[in-house]
Amino acid sequence: MKYEPVIGLEVHAQLLTRAKIFCGCSTKFGSEPNSNTCPVCAGFPGVLPVLNKKVVEFAIRAGLATNCEIAPFSRLARKNYFYPDLPKGYQISQYELPVCANGYIDVIVNGSSKQIHLTRIHMEEDAGKNIHDQRSDSSLVDLNRAGVPLLEIVSEPDIRSAEEAGHYLRSLRAILQYLAICDGNMEEGSFRCDANISVRPEGSQTLGTKVEIKNLNSFKAVEKALEYEIKRQSETLSDGGTLIQETRLWDENREVTRSMRSKESAHDYRYFPDPDLLPLVIDKTWIEEIRASLPELPQARKNRFESQYALPAYDAELLTSRKDVADYFESAVKIYPNPKSISNWIIGDLFRVLKERKLDEQLYIMSWPLQSTQMAELVRLIDEGTISGKIAKTVFDAMLDSSRPPREIVAEKGLEQVSDAASIEAAVEEILAANPKQVSQYKSGNEKVFSFLVGQVMKATKGKVNPQKANEILRQKLSQPI
Amino acid sequence: MNLHALTLHEAAEKLRKHEFSSQELTDSVFHRITQTDDKIHAYLTLCRDAALNQAKKADQRLRQGNNPPPLLGVPIAIKDNFLTCDIQTTCASKILGRFIPPYDATTIKKLRADGAVFIGKTNLDEFAMGSSAENSAFFPTCNPWNIERVPGGSSGGSAAAVAADQCLAALGTDTGGSIRQPAACCGIVGLKPTYGRVSRYGIIAFASSMDQVGPMTKDVEDCALLLEAVAGYDSADSTSVNRPVPHYTDAFTGNIKGLRLGIPKEYFVSGMQPEIDRAVRDAIRLLEANGARIEEITLPHTEYAIAVYYIVATAEASSNLSRYDGMRYGHRAPAADLIETYMRSREEGFGPEVKRRIILGTYVLSAGYYDAYYLKAQRARRLIKKDFDDAFHGCDAIVTPTAPTTAFKIGEKTQDPLQMYLSDIYTISVNLAGLPALSLPCGFDATGLPIGLQIIGQPFDEATILRVAYAYEQSTPWHKEKPGL
């Protein structure tokens, strides 16, 4: 029997507010342990939470961008459990009345668009971090992260493959990045994902036994863990086995999931409305103000790139999956309108450099290794015939980390393409004279040596001759009797 | 002159006239404590050096004049569930260990700014859970009127300290009657303000939706002054309400002509000590003689109040007390692993009544019971609130007894929690409804124990209940009586 997976994802996105959700402490990552703390986020006696308005604004932005209904009345609730990284013994979250509900995002899977629905988006505080000290056999607690605002974004079980899950996550992350509310860094934990997955016989409408997978620290981990779990569950059922409702952990090294706890040992969180915080009342004017301030979102921008710049869907998708890259592209195109070439340079060369320098892990690249104006000028030089595409690669490398215009670099290094017939003829004649053997081979019908001879011309001229012209002249000379 | 015997407003006036200094006044209070507190046990912590230092600074400010605040240089006692920066705060629990707060509660900050002198921290029922101060993890406090009797609770230490002249006034907190019931037991004035009137920031939380800070004083005028000093919006407390604080003593016209006072029939039932019934009815007659119109009213859901309260309050408490886990501060028992650390620290740190309420609160919030208990209690709570809303269409304030009995014997009810819970039968509805209410002395029983009269007001209308209380106090001698210590 063939089985169909049914997948829903829960994303925790850390918000880019300067202050924590219930106190004024900084949310800065990587500070000295316990330096970004105060009595409120350290759970001292007597303290009270005060909701950071920016967090609500960010939640509304996320909700509007994902077609959610924004609740005019919602509540913060306490989720009670004991853990050393949870200073109050409860997490302030939302339960019955989340701030956003009933949304969807469009995800492109195998070239066609699919709607993945969102059950809800709610606000909550992050916990601190336990650090296990191997040497002293003790645990330390860092509360810097305690109280950092999170959005929990819960999808409906609309996802039908590991690949689809990957697309959903990337699209969701792009939206949050466009909104400038989350940096989307999975490795650093600012964008975390838990997956719920069950399988059922293809064609069946009833849901199978659900398993929750945790510890998914990269897009790859999500996809691999889901693939593993689809296989495990399908095989178990095929073999006549039964599945149990449980939470499983993804083991990155062994690439397997293993059981963490069963449903029976699941916590009873005893949610109830937090009496320290008033019900959250959001008025329509505020929602409309926020709606009016939303930026163009990835989907819309991708469509526009395809129509306005005649880019293939592949290019448009890649360029718009990051807002800063899309901005970069558009500013280059404004200077020199050859969108496809500029796109090729960005996707082929610039992305490689960004990846090497790990700049692609940032939400916004503040200092690009190459300015968009220079990128545009470089393409212009190629199109004008001033430099060859090959030479352009050298110029590109020389332009990195300098603000010098490419024309200047070309002039200084003497990299202009040689296109005048006399110079090329001289170069060709020299090569022909130096390689009589290959010339006679060519004349006796060996086509292959032609490219060798072209290569020799290019080499002798350090690649500066216009390759098309060199070809022409070479053929012409070779067709003449010696 | 026995300076410690002065009221707050008398002392404030004399300090301004430089009849004596704040240091002399403070000395007198500490002298009184030395003389009496081995019998009363009102204080958990005394801060003599810091207090004398505050008094010295107050004297400098008093010399400068400039219309000083009424609290300047006045010795105040503070219930030990207020966080006081650098002064040990125990909440009468062992779980807090030797906890020294790193910050001041907002109300404490206000009093500091006004130049009040902090005498010390007073005893209470552990985590403010109780009606007799016997649930203190350290020792019980005795009633100054009869040291074999309880002072009431949970603010028993503050009430006893005020009654015994061990301070000029005190701060308490009231979640189900914890200011008013001990005020009644000790023959003083105690006021629980409207929920949201005074900041809760820095008060060790018991039941967040009901906890309020309030004054415990020797007379009604003091009560108005201390309330005015601590009331007001606090951006650190989302449940505090942003509306101006009136000048409460302006309400002291002495005139209550035409004011409609509601008498809820559900509050005069069998089980009440007959002397209390008599004293309260006398008080009502006196108020009527002074021009008030007496209206019988009904609060039909009164009978559910205790049950509702013990669901809502314990649910909130079970969560509020989770932070006492032995991790960051307070008591941590040595143990082999994390779970054992939690279990042993909390087992050793909390007393029996606190444990009882954590268990009850955990139960009513549990999956499968939440709807039957917590949600149902919330619905009943709304009905109780609505009873008052309806009643206030026909009256301006409500007059009732504060407690069904005068101070009972130490140990009398410790084995019977339910009997203990009934001590708050007249005060608890007020907390559920978030209303302001005041207790003031209205007589004595046959054994000489004080009786309290409760006046309940509309939301944020503390002025009216103070006005009624002041008018009553002006025509009665009760507040001038002192226990023979």
C-alpha cells in the first residue's frame, strides 16, 4: 500500500525588537551571560510583566502578511511547567484567543502554487538557556534569552511532502524577513521549527497517529527528518505494526528520529489567562495603519519581476527570496537595464561571494562586497564590448571590497578588449607561424585543432581579444593558401 | 509625652511645628517595640539603624519647610510581603531563605520619596494565606487586646503593630480580607482600595486578580493620608488604572445627609456573633441619625463567594508560587537531581496551608477539571460582581460587619481550615468584585475585643467610604480606645 504523509509545522520566530516582550532588557544576541536581565525577566518575587507594544505590532504585521484575521480581542495566558531556564515556572504565551488566526501563504511546489493554511499566530516569551558544564558536572543558566519575544506560527496539516515543508518554511521565512521582524537564522535559533507528521493510506481522509519531531536546526534537518519519518511510519504500517502518539527527537549525526516522550507522559500545562495582563484590545485603525505600512511581499515581487523584467521564474524566485537581494537587483537595473545579465551575475557570482563570507546569514547585508552601481557598470562594459565576459570575471574579483568603478580598473590593468582587425590579424599570424603542424592538420580536415589555435590566440593576448573577431580572422587566414 | 501613641496626622502636624524631631519620634517607637514586642511578636525584621538614618534625613527636610508631604518623618511598618530594597523580605515563608530584594515595590518607592521612616517588616500568614497570622513560618503574632487571641490575618503583624502603637501606621495587603479582618480584630482602620487603584509592583503575588495594597491606621484621617500617598497609576503594573488620585481628606465634611447606605440582608445571618450583630445595627442607626438613608439591598450570589474565591485565588497562587523553585534565590535543598531539588526545596520551604492551596489550585486548572472548576468560578465571579453593580443603583455605599466573630483564640481554628476560611465570609466578595472597602472600629464584645464595621464603595469611590467612616468616627469614641499593654 502507498502512504501519504500529512504534515503540519510549528515555527517559532524570534522577533527583532530591541527590548524584550515584558521588560526593557536588551534582546542583543551573544552578550555576557545574564547581563541582559532584570528582576522581571529573571522571575523575582513581586515583579509584573508589561507587554511591549512593538511585539504586538510585529505580530499584526506577520498576521496581515499571511492573510490572517487579526483578533480585536485576545489574551495572554500562562503555560505552567518547571524548568531551570523558565524563571517564573510559567511561560507567558497565548492559548484560547491568539492575536492572529485563519491565514494562509502561497507556496510554489513543482512550478505550481499551493495554499498552505495557518491555524494561528501567537505571541510568547522565549525561555533562557541551560548550559551543561561537563567539567564541574553541573548546569548553568543564562537568562539573556528569557523574555525575548517569539511568534509561534502554526500551520494546518496541509503539507504533503518533505519538499513541500521546505518550500513552506523558506516562503514563511522570506515573508518575515521582508517584514523586517525576524532575521530567520535557523542555525542561531531565531527561526525554529517543530514538525507534526502522520501518514495514511493514499486516498484515505482520516488522519493517522501523529508524531511530533523536535530538534530541527536547519531546513535540511527538517526535510531529512520528515523523509525519515515518512519512511519509518509507512514501513511500520506496511509491516502490520502500529504507531504511537509521541514526541521524537531528530538525531543530526545518525540521521534518525528517536522517541523522547509518549503522549501519556505529556505535560499538563494548566493554561489559564494571565491575571497580570489585561485582555489585548486591538482597534481597527491601528490594524489599517500597519496594513498601509506593509512592504511589497515576496510573492508579489516575484510576479512583478517576471513581468516587468522578463525574468524566468527561477531567477525571479531566487532574487526575491531575500528582500535585500531584490532591492540590490532593482537598483542595479535602474542604472543599466539588462535585467537578465545582472540577474546572472547576482545568482552566479555574487551569491558565491556572499556565501563564502557568510553574509547570506544576515537579514540585511549592510555592506555589500560590491555596490549595485558597480555591478550595473560591469554589465554595461561587457555589453559595450569593452571587456569580454571572461575578463569581466577578473574585473569582478578586483572590484570586490573597493568602491572603484570597473571602468577605472579595466583602464589601469589594460584589460580592454582588442577588437581592431589589424591587431588581431597580427596576433593570429604570429600563432599560425608558430604552429605549422596544427595548421597543416587543420587543412587536412582536422576541425578539432581549430579550438586549440583559438586558445593559443587568446592566451597570447591574455584573453583581451574579442573572441568572435579572433574566430573570424583565424578562419579567414586558415582558408588562404600558404 | 508618648510620641508613639500619636496618630499619623497628629505627628505630621507636630513635626512641621518642630515640637519634636522625627528622630525623637522614631526613638519613641523603637522604645515602645522593645517594651511590647516580646508579647505581641508583630515584627519579623526591625531596621533600627536605617530608620534612624531616614529620620535624620527627614529632620533636615522638615527644617527646610517647603510644605513637606504628610508622611515625612513618620514611622511606618510594612507587611513583609512588600519588596524593600536591601531589607530582608520573607513573606513569612522559609522558601525565600535570606532573600534581600534588589528593588523597592512601587508603593515603598513612593513612601521613601515622601520621606517616611521604615520601622520594620511585620508578620503575616505565609504568602498572605490565612486569617490569623498563625500560618507564619516563624511565629504567631498576638492580639494586643488579648495576647491569647489572634490579631487576624493575613496582615496580622501590621494590625497588631498599629494597635500596640509600635508604629504610627502600617501598610498591608488584602486579597480576601487580609487588611480589613485584622483591622477589625485589632480595633484599627484598614482600607482595601479598588483593584487597580494602587500598584501591585513589588508585592509578592498571592492571587494577582485580587491582591491590593492598602493602609492600616489608627483613625480614618490617617487612612486617607496613607492611601493618597501610595495610590496612583504605575506603568510597571498593567492592571493599575490611570486616573487621578483625589485629595481624600477633602471628603471629610462630616456630612452624610441624604447618602444612601445599602444593608445586604445576606450579611446578617445566623452564625454571626450576637454582639457583632448588635454593634453593627447600632452603627447603622447612628449613621441614619446623622442623615444617611438606609436601604435594604440584596446580594443574591453571596453564598458562592467563598467557594469561588478558593478556586480563583488558589489557581492563581499555584502558578504565582512556581517561581520559588530553589534555582535563583531562596531555599534550595541539597538533592541528587533536578526533580528532587524541586521537590525537596518546595517540600521544606512551604508550610502546610501554602501547600494545601498550591495543590487545590493545581487541581482546578488541570486538564479535565478546568471547565468544571476554574471556568465555572469565573462565571460565578461575574455574577457576584453584577450583584454589586445592581445594588449600587439603589445606594452609594454598603454597610456590613467586617468579620463574623471577634478575634478567636490562638490555635482555635488551625486544625479546621474551612472554619478559618469562613472568617473572611464578609470580606471576600469585595475582592472578587474588585471594590474598595474599609473596616473601622464600631464597638467591643463582652470580653473587650474590638468589633469592625465594613463600608463597601463603588469602584474608585474610596472618597465616599472615607466620608462615611469619618462621619461615623466623629460621633463615636471607639478609635480612641487603646489596648492595656
